[in-house]
Amino acid sequence: MEKKLARRRRLVLVPAPAQGHINPMMQLAKALHLKENLPVSDLKNLGPGRFLIKLAKECYVSFKELLGQLLVNEEIACVIYDEFMYFVEAAVEEFKLRNVILSTTSATAFVCRFVMCKLYAKDGLAQLKEEELVPELYPIRYKDLPSSVFASVECSVELFKNTCYKGTASSVIINTVRCLEISSFEWLQRELDIPVYPIGPLHMAVSAPRTSLLEENESCIEWLNKQKPSSVIYISLGSFTMMETKEVLEMASGLDSSNQHFLWVIRPGSVSGSEISEEELLKKMVTTDRGYIVKWAPQKQVLAHSAVRAFWSHCGWNSTLESLGEGVPMICRPFTTDQKGNARYLECVWKVGIQVEGKLERSAVEKAVKRLMVDEEGEEMKRRALSLKEKLKDSVLAQGSSHNSLDDFIKTL
Ligand code: UDP
């Protein structure tokens, strides 16, 4: 049978520039998109690891076509792509375009991905002793390598191999600061053998437009305004970490017995194993007026608020940089991937964090919160966090390391 060549056809949607027009158009776009090759449900069904691999395969051809169309009338100086969108490199290579990798994780996470691939290729990962330190990567233990709860080791390694492949990329820009992770930065520079520009924290260098995918509940700022200076612990586990109902209950109970005020972000759908909605669950748990709960917060504003003393975090890299940038010490409860390495650095290198490991129990929550909010140890961490804040601020000012790095990068364009 004659095989017809499938020709890709595009849909162009033109919304009027008003919220009431944009929303239905976006809803229509989504409804149409769901009928295409990569429905959003794939993210749930495949998990983030397999989804990213499929995305790379699916997007390669259409991205190349788009680029080809763009090049008819435009000159492209450089294509900058996220390390996880590695299919871009293969597409731009055919047009001989300059391309640059943007890494949005830490330099240490990048190094760990390399190391994990090398260890896997050598003898596999199964026989490694979890608690032991990885040679030359202090303080990272084997268990801190960025394996994922969302993907098999094979899938993670396949993904990481691709993200570590520099191909024809002329350089890497990375959202970190030289002084935070100098040894990882130097390791990366040697391994990649192309210029690596640490230009972060980007959120301190520029005030970009708001890009939040979820609606930020501003009412928590009003609540913070009513609290005493340095009296609140902010709790948020980022955009995709999940918690078991049991853990949420232990957490609530530990916070309650710590006697501290808290602002807690609980995303809808982020609690598993519960018959009732998060809202109902929390209404039951938090009966005290010491706590305030929102579905999503304006996090940078929250961390900059004078009432906020500490941050209970999953240690995503953005949350880590945002907290360090405001001088807020952290309780680290990493969940997966690079969060584990970030937590190690927070606790052992920058010494501005306390990691809570193992089963989450009420007593462990209470203890960690008190150590950071009440004890002298917490005071010391706060002082160190404030001194790091100054260093980060300086790095993005004229003549600062990240500022200079960005200038150096721009000169290459
Ligand atoms: N964030 C937010 N409001 C919230 C929780 C998180 O704006 O209630 C933002 C936070 O400021 C950060 C991002 O979501 O910029 C989370 O990124 P991160 O790398 O910390 O974690 P991820 O979501 O990728 O696990």
C-alpha cells in the first residue's frame, strides 16, 4: 500500500488582547492540543522523565521546520535552550546556528548528572552504598545523586546523558553564582571544555514579568503584615512535589506543638492518599490562628517579608536561590532529583539549613522548627544566611562575578 507522507498542518489562534478573550482561546488551544501527539495526560501517564524523552522526539521535527521558516526572513544570532530541551541542539546543528545551553539547576546538579551516568556505565548503581560520600564530590553521598522518584534509573540516565551532551553548543550559561559552588563550577568547566558562565541568581539581576502558572494568593501578604518581625516559618514544596496524607498530618501536628506561626502552601492535588479535598483536610488540621494556608503564594514577596524567619522547603533550585537571596535559612526536606544535592549544600557547605531525613514524624518537625526558629543555632544560621545574601547581591551588581560573566557572554554573541 502506498504510504502517504504525513504533512504537518498548523492552527493559528488569534485572541483579542483582553483576559476574557485570552482565556477561552487558551482553553480552545488546549482542547485542540489534547488531540495531538503529546497530550498533557502523557505527563501523568508516563511520568516527567519519559515525558521529556517523548517530548524531545516529538518536537524535534516541528521545531526544525519552524526554525527553517524563521530563517527565510530573519537572521538568528544564537539559540539558547534549556538543558532538558536537548532536541534543539540537533535541530539547530543542521542550520549551523550558534547555540548555547541554559542550565536552570545548580552547577553541582549538572556535575551529579555526569557522575551518575559514568557510574551507571561502569558497574551500575545498585551496589553503591547509599550513605557513603561520592569521591571528590563532598558533601554529596551516593543517595544524594539526582535519581528520580518519577522515573526508573535507566530512564533518568538516558535523560541525563542527553542533558550532559554539549554537541555543537558554544557555551553554557548557568543560573548560579561562582562563590556558591566553586569546585562544582570548576569541575564542570573542565569536563565540558567550553566556556561556562555563572550568571545567577537571575531573579536578583533583573525584575522580569510575573510568569507564575498558578494564581498567586496575595492575601497571605496581608496576613504576614499582621505578624511580628521574624516570627513566621514559610512552608512550600514547589510546583510538583507530592505529600502523603499521613505526612501532612504529622507536619500539621509538629507545627502546632512548635508554637510557631506558619504560612503554608498546599497546592491542589498535592496530597495523596486522602478521601477528602486538601481544603477540607486542612480545615480539620489547622484550628489555630497561628497558621495561614494558601494554594499558591507570591513566593519571592513572601521570602522578602520581614515577618518571615525561615523556609521549610523541598529545596528546588529556584526556591533555594530565592531563599539565599533574602537571607532566609531553611529546613530542607528534599523529595527527588537535584533537590537532594541542594539540601546537602544548604546543610553542610553553606550551613544555612537543617535537613530532615527519614520518616516525617511530628516530633522531628517540632524539633527542626524550634532549632531554626528559637535556638541559638538558628540565630547563627540566620547570620550566615544574611552574609550570603550580601554576597549574592554583590555578584549581580556592576563588577560582581555574575554581572561580569553575563557581560563576557554577551561579548561572544
Ligand atoms: N513558587 C511560587 N509560589 C508558591 C510556590 C512556589 O511562586 O507558592 C515558585 C517559586 O518562587 C519558584 C518556583 O515556584 O520560583 C519553584 O521552583 P523550584 O525550582 O524551587 O521547584 P520546582 O517547582 O521546580 O520543584
